[in-house]
Amino acid sequence: MLDILYQDDYLIAINKPHGLLVHRSSIAADAEEFALQLLRDQVGKKVNPAHRIDRKTGGVLLFAFDKQTEIAMQQAFMENRVSKKYLAIVRGYTPDELEIDYPLRKENGTLQDALTRFTTLRRAELDVPLGKHPTSRYSLVQATPQTGRMHQLRKHFAHIFHPIIGDRTHGCNKQNKLFKDKWEMETMLLHAEELSFTHPINGAEIVTINAPLQPGFLQAMAIMGW
């Protein structure tokens, strides 16, 4: 059963597990389960995604019950009228606060403006040697992307040399191997913590949806002593 975080006559949100695809995709032919179909079966009615989050990212995923609401919410995401907060565990000690203003390239080569702000919530130094370093350092950050580019947070944290743990595409292979070998963990430690927006139908209502951390993320938090 999917964990339903919010539901009204127009919208429904779930806490998507890490590793679950939003919908069927030709680039992930190995997948047999999809959030879209699981939710449709669970609530017994048609739903459509209002936005997307990566397969390996956990957390708030929003769906609409009807086409009008779906289009309105997708427009709100496109126009950056939805406030988004993410939690991530990254390599190294990050600054207390930072704004990453770094354009990202689309598949067709076009550059897009991309802006991420983050604050550091916790830091940890583990007595685990890696490479030339006698210990391993990590940070827990809360990131608020101001734009909605594909893989924006993953690319931005890699750009500042603090890649997200478990990110195989943009991350650090040595760190990912350490987590797999020492703790049997392959979860990408990125969690969509919160969405906040003006309701697309009842414009006077502000909707804020929060998602509890998933087991893999909680395991990593325990390893860090947080």
C-alpha cells in the first residue's frame, strides 16, 4: 500500500518510495511496478501525475484526479509557483548556506538557467577511511530549488563537489561503493520533503504536504548519528 499524505476531491499525494518509477518508461524496462498504476488500483479511480521526481528519489509525489487540475498544477510547477524542499545527504562538509546559480544543459544542448539554495542542517565525521582520507565526512542539507530542471539537485551538488550519496549518474563512485560494501545501502539519499502551493481550484487555500523519511534514508541518518 502506498502511503497517502494528502487527498481532496482534486488532488492526491503519496510518499513515493525510493526506486519506484512514477509511470512506465522505455528507459527502465526492468521495472514491473509504477506509482501511477499502484495508486490507481489503491484508490479505485484514475489519477495522473502533476509533476515528476526521479525514480531513485523518495518523498512527496502529487497526482490529479481530473484533467483541469492536472493542467493547472503542471502549469504551476512550470512557472515555479510551487515551493519545494528536499533533504539530501552529501559527501563532505558543506557551507552553512549557499546559492548555486549554475546553468544546466538540456539533451538538445540548450542551456537553461538553474538556481538552487540550500542550508546545512547537520554534519558528521565517521571513523571510516576512504582513499587518502583517514575519516569520511558527510552533511545533511535542506535544498530549495528555485527552478525545476531535470536532475537539478543532483547536478548542482556534483558541481560544487558535494555529490549526493547513492547517485550513480552524477555522484561519487567511491562513496557509493563504500555504502554498498560496508552498509549494504544503494539508496540515493535524496528525499522530496515538502510541497507548498496555492490550490489550483480553490485559490484561497494554501496546501502544504510533508513526507516522512523512507527507511533507507533513516538508516543513513542512524549511521551518521543524527
